[in-house]
Amino acid sequence: MEYSHNDAELVRQPIGYWSRAASDAVVTRIRAVLAGIGTTQPQAWILGRIAGAEPPPTREAVTGVLSGYAVAGIDDLDEEIDSTIARGWVTQDPDGHLELTALGQDFSARVAETQAELWQERHRGISDEEYVITLKVLQRFVHNTGGQAWHQ
């Protein structure tokens, strides 16, 4: 790969610019591919939280966990859950517990396979060691600037 600058110049490049550019590129790619199979990123998150959960999670439990992703531009997780129900992927019992339907299980498996392919695409040419170092460096930036970050 050809980099934008030599090492002496890269050390002076702004982390905010490059971390945002990476985030935008990754999210844009994920959302485009998921749209191509007929879903949204929040719906994929919802299906993933429900798939295999024992006991079946409540709507509040799913939105509580996923609310940390609100910074990703997701305003209404309840609307996204309603969409998964309307599409026949999820059912909700009177107590608010969510379960995948047979159609939802099949589609959730397709989403998981697609996400695994996207993971492989993103990580091409990047060792696990490089990836871990990158995440530790980004977490240190968050810590050093008094920021807060959360991920499951």
C-alpha cells in the first residue's frame, strides 16, 4: 500500500482527521453492503443482540445496550425494532421480549455472514498485533483527552 506521507510526515498528521476518515470509510462501506442485502446497520445490530439470547431480551434491554451507538447517527432504535417486527424477522410478546422468527433466524445468519466478509475485507493486510495496537492507541487518545468511549 502507498501511504499519504512518509513516516517523518505521518508523525505530524492529525489523529482526529485520520480516525474520522477511517470511521467514515468503514461505516459507509458497512451500510452500503447491508443496504444491498435489504437491511440497515441498526437492524443488523438488533438482530445480532436477539439471536441466540437466553432468555429472550426485552425491547428495553436491546435499546439499552445499543443506545451507546447513538453517536453513530441512530436516533430511534424503537423505530428500528418496529421495522424488524414489521418485516417478519422479530416477534415481541406482551412482556416486551423479542425473539427471532424462522425468517429472522435465516436473515440474521445472512447478516452475520455478510458482517464476517466485511471484517475480512477491512482487516486484509493487517495483523492481529497491528489491530490490537491500533485500538490501544485510539483508546489512549480517548483517555488522554478526557473523553469517554464504550463498546460491548
